[in-house]
Amino acid sequence: ITRVGAERLLLGSLLLFALLGTAGLYLDSAVSLLASRLLLGLAASMVSISITAIIAARFSGDARAAMLGYKGGIAAASSIAAILLAGWMGSVG
């Protein structure tokens, strides 16, 4: 993060996340799709790390604690919503 900066890391990891998230559209083997999902998880963790670094750099004290709390709450709620949405989509489609 110190070499490239948190903002650049965030942008790059979001682009990588978008590319790998759509890999199912153009990959045809199970092994390559599985590898893309592994890299997708890595890109997702890079997004989380860079957002945490940006919060740490821009906020201090109680404001930093609040922002990190918001980030954790949003991440948890998003995970639950994604699991429910995936289950619904699986039952419909």
C-alpha cells in the first residue's frame, strides 16, 4: 500500500474484481473458473484492505472507530444479502 497508495490499490482491485467477476461469461473449463474465483477472493480482500487504509489515513480517534464500525456493519449486511439473493436466484432459475 505504501508503494502504490491506497487509492490506486482500490482502483486496481475494483477493476480486477470486475474482470474476474465476469469470468464465467468467457471461461469454459471448470479449472479456469475455479482459479478465477480464487483470484476474485484475492481482489475482494484487496478492496477491503485498501478501504481500511483509506479510512485509517483520513480519520482519527472516534471518527475512525465509527467509520471502521460502519465498514464492518455494511460488510456483514452485504454478505447476508448476497447469500440470500444467491439462494433466491438458485431457486428461481
